[in-house]
Amino acid sequence: MIYVGCDHGGYQLKLELIKYLDENGFEYNDMGCNGEPVDYPDIAEAVCRKVTENDTNKGILVCGTGIGISMAANKIKGIRAALCADWYSAKYTRLHNDANVICMGGRTTGAGSAVEMLDVFLHTDFEGGRHATRINKIKKLED
Ligand code: RB5
């Protein structure tokens, strides 16, 4: 399952990302907000708690810059949230970092670019191997 969330700064871009999910037959759960002012850590927590319930889950988080919501997301054990602003990063954060959440900035990233990033993020698998060793080291930092 894909869990989606935003604050007011990310709402318009979230609508574009949801349109992509709808058009491409992805199952998702939109956990808010609906444009009203909210605190991005609350949304990050709600989405990330769901993402960590299952290894195959993914999350999409959007705030104004993507920075605050990614900072909050990465405080949650089991979350590897990647703030992306380019296609290469969106691809390699799956291949090398096994990112389970992609974060974007609604006030910094255009819809076309955001949709391309989401597309490659959702269609790229973790490479494993030497990268798994490094992810295990990240996991140890959580303890
Ligand atoms: C909200 O105005 C804004 O601070 C938030 O969306 C985000 O950019 C924080 O990092």
C-alpha cells in the first residue's frame, strides 16, 4: 500500500501526485491534509507509522520545501525518507538506499518533474548486495 500525506504547502502538488496514482491504478491511502493549515510532523508521523507496518509499503510526503516533512519522517524507526528534487536521485534512492518514503517540495518542484520522480521511485527495486550492508549500518544507528 502507498500512504500519501502533505501539509498545506504541499497540498496542490499532492493532488497532482494522486492524479498520477489514480491514472496508473495504484492503491493508496490519502492521510491528509486537505489544504487546511496543519503541522507537517503530524502528517509525517501518521504516514510513516503506516509505512513501517509492512516492508512493501511506500510513502509519499509533500510540504512546502519537502525539508521539514522529511526531517520528521526520518525520526521514525524503519523509515528511510528521501527528499528528491531530480529524477536521478529518485531512482538511486530506491536502488541504493531502499528508500521507503519519497518527499518533495510543493513550492519548489513542478508537477511534471514530481510525477516523473514518483514514477521512477515506484518502479525501481532495491539493488541489495553491497548496498544492503550499508542499509544495515543505517538500521544500527537507530538503536
Ligand atoms: C509551511 O508553511 C512550511 O513551513 C512547510 O510546508 C515546509 O516547507 C517546512 O519544511
